[in-house]
Amino acid sequence: MLDIDQIRNDFPAYRKKDGNFIYLDSASTSQKPEFVIDAISSYYSSYAANIHRALYEIGEKATDKYEKVREKVKQFINVPDSHVVIFTGGTTESINLIAYSWGSNNLSNGDQILITEMEHHSNIVPWQLLCSRSNASLNYIPIKKDGTLELGKLKENILPKTKLISLTHQSNVFGTINPLNNIIDEAKKIGAITVIDGAQAVPHMKVDIKKLGCDFYAFSGHKMLGPTGVGVLIARKNILEEIDPFMGGGEMINSVNMDESTWNEVPWKFEAGTPNIAQVIGLGAAIDYIQKIGIENIHQHEQELLHYGLDLLDQNKDVTLYGKADNRGAVIPFNLENIHPHDLAKFLDTDGICIRAGHHCAQPIMNKLGVSATARASFYLYNTKEDIEKLVESIKKTVRIFS
């Protein structure tokens, strides 16, 4: 069992709120431990310098700290080679990088991109834009109302003209953990590229890139105790070497003259300009913190909270729960009868309870459910069963006020 009191003592947000702070929106962004904040502050206060350029001491230290995070990512999610770890601004930027750098040169009229109805907008809109540029078509694997993918006709969805398949590892709305291996195996049979949005998975469960065998995998730092403005893209090295860079500028070049340029080696080919140095260092500290506690321990703790929360909320006749996947993360979407989720969120806030309310950047899911929005409670390593009990009591109080 995790020592939640000790863990909360590591987070300034919990220390400053004097107990009146119940944060249930980690699927949106996580709280940050002091260990991560100190790592970022230390860079700015002690060795702030640009990387890969300076020959003086603090510049070399900054470069060393930055580059060591690639190795931390490699060990954390079992990446074959640290040179395929690309730092980006987040999952959204990573997916856009793929759409432009790979998609623009590999898709044309008649080709198909396959995604799912379960996706975050960040895994929908870039492909829509790519299809408008390339005249490729965009198709969807449907979802069922229980929050799982309709995979009974998977072989009918994956066609000979399917060139790329992109889907979420774990749904940000339902928490559904998708059976990636089955889909990746089918994609390989026809030579389709696979892209996995791991933003909701990497912070909460053990991810093994070697075992998955996908072509691209992306995740964000801010959902896993790290800072905003940093993400990671993992890709097969041969693909990275073949495709053009996403952005042009300093560092990503080998040589430049007035007529043409040549590119740096992977991964620096895709990291143009001064990177988010402090954020990458902060991401490395977040990985260290998670590794110290143990990702398996975090996952087990969250699963206990998930089932406890589902049981308590299901006892309330005013609550409608969404999603029934057997394999799911610690995310609970729900609604109250005759109370808009936005109103609920504001009333819960008066009790110090933070939840998400809205379409969660997943409007196709809302359309499928026949609602405009839902409330969503999501849990992480600093949450407790008492948090859930207080949520349930505050919901009951809100219902009484509205009635």
C-alpha cells in the first residue's frame, strides 16, 4: 500500500490547502511534487544555459542533464534505443509531427487513415487536416455505448488501402484500455503504420514499447507529475531517418548554405531551435519520482480507488455512469439527472473538490452517448478512498440543493 500521507507531503498543493483539497482531475493534468519543481528551479537558478552549443561548464551540465532524460525514458517504458526518443511540446505536437513529416510524403488519393470514435481531438483533427491535404480518406472503428471498441469487424475496418492506424492506449473519457496488440498485429499484416496516443497510459500503468511493437508512441509530461510544455515521441529509427523534419531552424541541421540544407542525425533532426530544456529536465525528475514509488504500485492503488468509486457512485440513483470495460484505468465519467455537469463542478468546488466537466475534447464520444457533456472524476497516486467518499457526499448535497 502507498503511504498517501507521505506522498501528499511531497506535493506543495496539498500542503498549502490544509486538507481542503480533493483533486480528482489528473486525467487533465497532474499535480507536481516538490522534487520536480526543485529540478526545474535548479536549472534556472544554477545552470541556465543553452544546450548542445556551449563549451563552458554550465552549458555542458545543462546538455548532460537534458540528454540523460532520453535514457530515463528508455528505461521507463522499455524503448529499444534512446536515439528514437524525441522531445516535443506534448502528445498533440507529437501527433501533428507524424501527420506532417510522415503523412505528407506517404499518403495520396485513395489511401485510408483509420482511427476510432474514442479518440481525443488531438488524435482526430491532425488526421482530418492531413486528409484534406492528401485526399486520403478517414475512417473510424466504432465504439459501443459500454465504452469499448467494436472490434468484431476489425478485419473489415482494416483494408488493403489502410496506410496508418492511430488510436488511444487508454481513453481519457471512459478509462478503457484498448487491446493494442490485436490491432497492431492486424496492421502489420498489411504493412500499415501504427500510432499510439499514450497520454493517459504512461502515467498510470507499465508500458513496454518493445512488446507493443508499434511504429509511433506519444505521451505528455504534465499528466505524469511533470511540467507542461513537454512530451515524448517514440518511433522506429528507420522511419525517423526516412521522413523530413517537422520544423526547420537551429540544431536540427547538419549544414546550411543559401541553396539547401542537410539534416542532423536522429533524434536532433526533429528538435529545432532551443528546446524546452527546463521542462525536459522536469520530466526526468518526474520519471525518477514515479520509479521510486513504482508504477505497478501506483496502478494497483488506482485500481482499488476505481472499483471503490464505481461501487459508491452506482449506489446513488441520481447518478448515471458511463463505460463498462473490464480493463480500464481510474477514470469515471458520470452525469446527474437534471443537473448540468458544469453546475455540478461549480458546486463541488465549494467543497474543495476538483473534477472535470465538459466534452473532454472528445465530442464524438458525447455524440455517441447522446449527451452534450459529462462530469469526470479521475484518480492518481495522491488520492484516497476518503476523497471518493467526500465526492459522493458533495454530490448528494448538490442534488438536495437543486431539488
